[in-house]
Amino acid sequence: MPKIAVEHSLTDLSKMLRANGFDVVELGNWQQQVDAVVITGQDENLMGIQGNLITGAPVINANGMSTMDVFHEVNQRVQPSSHR
């Protein structure tokens, strides 16, 4: 099951991802490899997460996107074989 790190404020997205079979961890609280990172964009530079520099996984900036838009973006970027 793909593991997605999601910023704390994106609770609706976290619920949707979990309901659709994703393993969701809170951004900053994971110890293992993740398949994607979802941020609001506000903390992008503060946390040093730019592109794929920290995790090697795609970073999705949810700023200005609906929950459904972000969900579709995660589905497009996370392939079953990613990081496995």
C-alpha cells in the first residue's frame, strides 16, 4: 500500500486517502520511506522540502487545489512500484 506523508492541516485529504487504501502519515512524523509528500505550500521553504530533495518522492503542493484535485494528483504520481 502506498505511503503518503500529508501536512497536518489537510485532514479531509488524509481521510480520503485512507478510505481509498493509502497509508497516511503526518508530515514530519514519519521515519520510513514515503511514496509522496503533500503540503499546503506555506511550509515548503521553511521545512526545506523543495522538489525531491529530502524524500526522493514527489512533493505535491496542494495550494489552491480542491481535495479531489489533490487526490487525483496523488493517484497520478504514485505508481504501485514506487519506492518498493
